Amino acid sequence: MSLTLKSVMAAGLLAAIGSTAVAEITITDLRDRTVTLENPAQRVMLGFYYQDFLAITGEGAMDRIVGLSRGPWAEWRPGQWEVYTQAFPQLADLPDVGDTGSSTFSIEAAIATDPDLVILAAWQYDALGESAEQFAAADIPVLVVDYNAQTLEKHLASTRAIGAAMGTEDRAEQIATFYEDMLADTASRVAASTEAPKRIYVELAQKGPDEVGNSYSGGMWGGIIDGLGGHNIANGQIENWGPLAPEYVLAQQPEVIVLAGSEWLDRPAAVPLGFAQDADLAKARMRAYLGRPGWAELPAAQDGQLFGIYHGGTRSISDFAYFRFLGKVLHPEAFADVDPQAELAKFYADWLPVRLDGTFMIQADE
């Protein structure tokens, strides 16, 4: 399916009163639906991609949000939520319309926020199914965007769609161009690398070393590793995500191990990465994984190639930095002059209303 994005500006003289016709904005969204707005949206019910919306909309973005699907922000990324609610206390007072993931999303509550636009992730729109037609019945347009697809095309289309809807097309185009340039530079470095592909194992470090977490193949971190020319040991063993047998991991002798951590609540053994997370604690939790049977003898452990990465970092317009971090892990010579965390911090300084503060990419032995 070919995705297109256009903004149609229809202006003409109204002979009777001599005024200019209202500009109309037409967008093809990420479900190939035509979305029409009379003006840039001023009252947005925001379902997901909170930071992407703020980056693309720019100054005053927070004042244009009238409701949230709060759970995916406050519960999935509590450290990030805390940073934003400290900077913008009004966030905590916005109506919460529920979450499709927990089947609590209320279309009635969303409509009650009186939005002139609803922005949903594709997975949220798909979960609502036919019930999403209630928005159309209430004459409320719904814009579907999709960073979860993890394709350049859909990242760029989603960014430009939000920019068109919010009247910030120039800002959106700058961010889209920057993102495309960063991915092109990353791909160029990988293509130029003469280093042999490294065997890499990724595990979701949510449960601690006593219980095997999910690994990834094809999508999420697995898809990124494939694109970076790594040898993902999960390929052919699982579809999308799932745990790998400990014996299999040992037999594969991974040269690199990456633990995906986050700011999870009530996970006392998890690797804590993200906003307001302490680097020393993260390293200690990472090293605990080396106490698993046989892990201390793996090439990754022997060579100090144990890394942590923020699980909330992908599926966003800022995920270029995590691609480059993994690129540097897999091709250190080709990325020798790249500092991915510094690049991410600059992205925040340039485009977001909060400072990057925490631990997002880390090596256990540093």
C-alpha cells in the first residue's frame, strides 16, 4: 500500500462578504483513511505516541491536549510520566479515557473531552474495531498514526500526518528529514563495516535473572538487529517474541548480550533504565545475569560485551539513537565517532520540552 500525505488549501473570495474561505486540511492517515480538518486541531484527545506528538507540535502542544489514554504512559513508562507531570502539572488532571490494552478504553469518555481531533496508534484503532465509528457519528475526526510498524516509510508518514493536523508542517518536515538522514548515515556505516557479524542475544530484563524473559525475532529489537547486520540468535527459534531455552543460548555462545530494561513498577529485580534511573543500580542488576549457569563463560561475558538498552526507546521518531547504539555495539569501528546518548540528548534539547535525564544506553563494564 502506498502511503501519501497532502495538504489541500482551498481559498477563494466570497463575493457576498468579500472574505477568504476557510483553509481545509486533508490527510491520508496510516490506515489509508482520508481525514479532513477545517483548521489545525486545537483540542486533541491523544491515545499514544505522546513524546512524538509534543516534538512535532512544538510550543503550546501541552495546552492542546484535552484528554489522554493515560495507562500506556503513566503505567508503562512511569519515570517518563513523572518527568512530564513535574514539568506540566496539568497533565495529571487531564481526563483519562482508558486503555485498549486493558479493555478499559471508553469512547464515551473520549467524546466527552470535546475534541476536534482524536489521535490513535494503529494498534489502538484496530483494537476498537467497529466501535471507533462512534467518533464519526459524533462528527469527530480520528487520525491513525503508526510508529510501531518500525518502517522508515511509516515513521515519516506518521510525523508528517501529525504536523499537517496540528498546523506544524514545517517543524514536522524538519524532524522527518533529520530522522531520514540519521538512518541513512547509520545504514552507510553498517554497509562500510568490514567487521564480521556478531552473534547477539537480546532479553527483556523485566523479571530478573531467575526467570527467562522474552527475546525478539523479526520485529522490535530483532528487526533492528537484522537491519544492522547482526546475527540474532533468536531468528528461527521464535516468532516475534518469546523466551529462548537457556541451553540453546549457551550453545549459541553469543558474543554480545543486550538486556532491555525500563522503569517498570513492582519489578524489584528488573534492570532499571529510562528517566531518573540510576546507572550504578542498572549495572549491578545487569551483572546479576552473569550469575546464571554458564553465563560467566560466554564470549560476551568474557569480553565485557554486556549492554543495557531502554525498552521504551524504540517505535518512536527518536529511536534513531537506539539504532545507532546497537550499530556501535555490533560495529564499533564504523561507529567510533558516534555518541548515541549525546545525539539523543540533543534531539530532546532541539525538539522536546523536557531534558533527557536518566540512563538509556549502558555497558555493564564501563
